[in-house]
Amino acid sequence: MSGRPGGGPPMRRGMGPGGMMGGMPAEKSKNFRASFGRLLARLRPEAPLIVLVFLLAIVSVTFAVIGPKILGNATNAIFQGAISKDLPVGVTKDQAVAGLRAAGKGQLADMIASLTLTPGVGIDFGALGGILVVLTGVYLLSAVFSWMQAWIMAGVTQRTVYRLRRDVDAKLGRLPLKYFDGHSRGDILSRVTNDIDNIGQTLQQSLTQLITALLTVVGVLLMMLLISPLLAFVSLLAVPVSIVVTVLIASRSQKQFARQWASTGALNGQVEEMHTGHAIVKVFGRQDEAIARFNEENDRLYDASYRAQFISGIIQPSMNFIANLNYVAIAVIGGLRVASGQMSLGDVVAFIQYSRQFTFPIVQTASIANVLQSATASAERIFELLDEPEEIPDPVAPDLIENAVGAVTFEDVSFRYEPEKPLIDDLNLEVKAGQTIAIVGPTGAGKTTLVNLLMRFYEIDGGRITVEGIDIRATTRDNLRATFGMVLQDTWLFHGTISENIGYGKEDATEAEIEAAAEAAHVDHFVRTLANGYETVIDDDATNVSAGEKQLLTIARAFLADPPILILDEATSSVDTRTEVLIQRAMARLMKGRTTFVIAHRLSTIRDADTILVMDHGHIIEQGTHDALLAARGFYYDLYNSQFVEAIAS
């Protein structure tokens, strides 16, 4: 848009490598509690299913938690059977215990006294098989309920993200052009894609894991206390030690990860910059310098990545070391208690498994907390977009513009992009139906701003603009914009056939109408030279057609729309001189009887305009025909002649 420094939209913020600003979601939210609360509120329509997921998680965790206890019973059955087989037949357990005490083996006697033995009888494989069947069923039920939980949560997450994406898309349609001028395209795309995807993945994976982890911690702790309060206390001692070690290592690795991402960004920027300007680098013989800069950034990234990965990699071995120490303590203390008859071997085996299960969900919960922080930061960016001020709503009972012929007036119009920087003040202009109005002036004069106000891309601060005598704020935006056809200097084509791109200008356009518009825009001849003609598919970047051909296609689209008012913003800037002459003739024929606003920098293209408006700093300083303005020898005269002087000098 025109208008800087004197009058344009605020300069857009910088974009990161690849044209994406902040391609990765933010790591920390500004207000975690408020944003997380709003994110949870998004789950409210799914509340009954979330309650069901919670109940399924309780059942699944319950089965998973009692599994080690049942396995302990199987261990007891094997151990007791092995001991029973070694006892002589015909001797009761009490007699065996008494004999051991008499022989001075009191500790062994205490252990055997705590067991359920049948001297001379080995392992009861029938009972053992029954225990293992029950254990298999328990774990199978736990898996089934866990699968049901994940299946329901997948639907909950996708519906939530679907509604969020739908709301964001609808919001983008209600945002004024001011928002898009103030935010880089990469930043907006990152919010709509990366941030929403981050939220979806987090809700899908983390919520079920968090519920399961918390329930597992509670369930395992209860079972540990039930089996042995002493061993439970020993296991709990490892928790704060693990947390302290994790925090100390993570705090150091976090700095290195920050360096790593900063270096990654710098390297990506260097690669993109050198790739984009590859030809220029070669022309000026800067290949060695480019390689040296790449090596420097690459070395910096290597150093940061190596340190980050090494330091963060210490966490897992450290946790394993602490867990192994805890295992040794439980094994030693448990073994002593088994030997003294205070615990069964099966309970010790079960407790060891519980101790392993106890630390994992704690570490998992801490990891989930970090992921939730990232998701909440993404949600905060989405909510910022959703909270942006919207366009002024259309009137409930609008005055519709019907049978427009192209009469437009500006009455005491004032506008500024930024309150402290005046741009347009007290602008008055009357355009009669069928006139061609050319708008010229230096950069920042307010030429495109005039069009933005006319189309209600921006709202005026004072005065009024009328089309066919109707204030443009008294009608709907759709009704107003249906009156206009627009061709911009920056062409826009979408992925689709040439026919579809031209037909975008008119709903349900026939093939004959599309071809007629193409012929009028002098685009038909080159389309028919293509292998598939009008069915040729234009790729996403429209790289399979030239810049001039793209411009011709957008002009054909505007011709097809056949609006009463045309706006041409340097519409012929990307075509060659011969094509420009042909288009000018076609425009003259098609614009006959139609009001046309032409924004031009090359003044030679607007000599035949009915009226030329010369703008500077938001004001119309001269007005008249080309010949009259040249004869006046004013601002336009200097501007017109300067272009030829510059052309000769160059």
C-alpha cells in the first residue's frame, strides 16, 4: 500500500526464515492461568465425554495398578512351592519351624513361618495358571479401557480444534485490512496453522497422559503404602532428589537450547538469503564469502547443538542412576524383611515394579506441564487474534446500491493511519458516471489510500463517501464491493485451471464468457498455445506463467466481472510495451460508459483520462486533463517531465 512515510499502513513486522514469522509456537505464555482457562473452556461442549474419559482412565489405571500385586501372588506361589518341595513328607510346617529354631536357624524359621507351605508338595501349576490367566485378563482389560479412552479423546480433540479453526477462519473474514497491514503474513499463517496444530497435538496426547499419570501416581502410592509403609518412604525419598537433579540439568540445557534455536534461525536465514540471491552472489564473485559465513554459522550451530544435546542427555542416565539406587535400597531392605518373615517375596517383587511405575508418571507429568505451557502459549496467540477489533458491523437495514452507473463523491473526507500522523484532511471530489479518473502523485501521497477508503478496507475518520448518492457506511460491504472491479499491481492467482482463475470474477460464468473476457484482455492467444489451453493448471506460486501473463489473467478476471466501477492500480506494470498498448485499447473499449479509477506512476499511460487528480500528502493539489495540467506548468508538469529526464539519464 502507498503512504509511507507520509501516509501508509504501519510497516509490517519482520518475517523469519522462509517467510514465516515465528514459525515455531511460542514457548511460554504471558498469562498462563487466564489463557489455559480459556483453552479449557473450549472443551466445555465435550464435558460429558471428558467425564467418561476420566472414568475409563480410573478403571484402566486400577487394573494396571493391581497387576503387579497379582504378579506378586504368582511369585509367592512359585516360591512357596519350591520351599514346600524341599521339606520332608509327613512333617508339618510347625514341626519344620520348630526344628529350625532348635537348630539355631531362627531367621529361616521366621521366613518359613510366614509362608503357606505343604511339605513334600511342589508348585501347584493349576493355581499358578489360574493366577496368570487372571493377570492376563487384568492387563487386557486395562489396555481395552485405555484404548477406549484414547479413541474418545481423539474425537474430543478433533472437534475442539475443528471449532477453533472454524472460529479463526470466520474471524479472519471479519478483520479489517488494518490488521493484515500491521501483521506479517508469516505471523498470521503461523497462528492459523502451527499454533492450532500445536494445540491439537497437545490436547490429543497430553490430556489423557496427564489424567493417567496422576491417577497412576495416586494408585501406585496407595498400593506401596498398603504393602510396606517403610519401603514406600524409601521410594518417596528418590522423588525430590530426581526433581532437584532434573531442574539443575534442565536449567543449564535450556540456555544451550536457546542458543541452538537462535543459531538455527541465523543459519536458515543465511541459507535462504544466499539461495534467493544466488545469481547476484555469483555475479559479484562473493561465493567464498558466502561459504565462509555459512561455515561460521554452521560451526556455531554445531557447538550449541552439541552442548544442548549432551547436557540434556545427562538427565536420563541421572534418573536411571537414582532409580537404580532406589532399586538397590528396596531390594536390600525388602530382602531383609522377607528373610525375617515380615514380607513375602511376592510383595517385594510387586513393590519393585511399583517403584518403577511411581517415578515414571512423575517425570511424565513434569514433561506434560512443559508441553501444556507451549500449547497455552499457542492458545494465547490464537485468542489474541480472536480478540482483535472487528470491522464495524453492517447496518441492520441497509440502503442497497442498485443499478449503479458510477457516480462517486468524497465530501470533507479525513483519514489517518496513525492518530499522530495526518494524511487526508477535508478531501472533496465529485466523480460523474462514466468518467475515467487518474490518480497520480509521489510515493506516500495517498493514492491507494483513496481507493482503500472507497472500498471500505479502512473506515474514514470524518466526512462521508457516497456511491449513487448512498453513504457507503449505510450499505453492506458486500453490496458496496459488488459495485467495483479491481486489478492490482500485485497479482493473485490460486491453484486451479486458467479457466477457473478467470471465472473467479463471476459466479457461474460460462465458457464463452470466460473466453470473451480473455480475448478482450489479449490473453486468449497465449492460453491457446499451451498444451491444455484453458484447462492448464496453474501451480501454487503461478511459476508456470510469466509475470506479464499473470497480470493479463487478473485483468481478464476483472473484465468478466463487468462492474459499473473499475479500479486499476498500476494494472499494466508487468507487461511489455506492445501488450500494454493492446490492453490500453481494450480497456478504452470495455471501460466506455463505466467509471474508472486509475492509479498510475507512469504518467504516459493516463493521458486520455477525463480528469487527473494530482495528490501530495493526502491533498488534491491539482486537477484537470493532461493537456491542461501540462499547460499550467505546476506540480504535475514537473512530475511528468522528471520521468523522461530520469529515463534519459539512466
